[in-house]
Amino acid sequence: MKTFGVGLLAAILGYVVGLFGTMAAIELFSSNTHDKSMEAAMTSAFVGGPLIAITSVIAILAIRRQRNS
């Protein structure tokens, strides 16, 4: 149960970091002038956030497995 909680916390924190990180990157580097805020919001919510959340869960579970071995 503890592993599930740690994985869930990693997913939530990873999503938040991915969300704001992707949003900042798009605001800084996108050449879109018409709907830059919409592009940033949609890309970060549906690509950046989930990608970093999944990556963080995999990393945390790998670290926990390595410590328990």
C-alpha cells in the first residue's frame, strides 16, 4: 500500500511539474502568435503533464525496487 501511495504522489507531482514546465517552454519558444496561450494550455495538459507523470512513476518504482533488492 505504501508503494501505491508513493507512486500516486510521484504521478501527481510529476504531472504538475510537467504541466507548468511545458507551459513555460511553449510560452518562451513557440512562434505561434495567434493562440499561444491555448497552445500552451492544451499541449501541457495533454502531452507534457502526462508524459512527465508516467516518467516519474517509472523512475520512483525503479528506485524503490533497487533499494529493496
